[in-house]
Amino acid sequence: MESFGSYMRRLRKSRGLTLKQVESQAKVSNAYISQIERGLRNPPHPDILKRLAKAYDVPHRDLLVVAGYLEEDSAENAKRRQIEEAYQHVLTDPTFKQGTRLKGTHVSLETKRFIVEMYEKLTQRTLLKEA
């Protein structure tokens, strides 16, 4: 299982953010974020996670679960996580450089699902498994 720090680093890099940018957006020291990412610090307080979630544009609850503050629940959360991961795959696919780079835009889960489904049709690949 991925550590909290490596998860946070992967999340930051997938968003194309530097430590300084996260510091500016979340009002959290970049040195502190770096220590978390390197596993030198325990997961931060839920209030700090709330600010980081906003900077990374992810649900606060996701960070609370990964940090160990909340238990993961239900198949619905697993499905949501699957959609989020598939959506990130679509965004980082170099074949589709045009029209998939959304910055500063909040995209609903249903819109992400739609984008992933269109990607699946175009590429004949399956990213979302049916329940």
C-alpha cells in the first residue's frame, strides 16, 4: 500500500504543482509539505488537509481517509476513486494533448465519468469496470 507521503507527492505532481505553488495556495510551508512527502512527518492535522485538498482539487474526505483519520466506506467510494484515477489517466495521456488540460476548473464526478467514457470509446480501452 502506498504511504501517505508518496500519495501526496504523486497527487501534487499529477496536478503539475510545485511545492512553492502549493505553499501559496494552501498557506502551508513548502518545507513542511516536503517533509510529509518524504515520510519524515506524520499526516498533518485535518484542518491542514482541508487546505491541501483545496489546493490539489480533491475531496477533503479522500485525504482524511488516506491519512488514516477516517475509515474507507462502501463500494460507492471505490467507484468514485476508480473514476478519479481513470480521469487522471485521460488527462495525462500524451496522445490527447488537445482539449484535456483543464486548469483552475472544477469538474464534477459525472463530467469526469463522461470524459472517461468518451476516451474509452475513442481508444477502445476499458478504464472503468462495470459493477
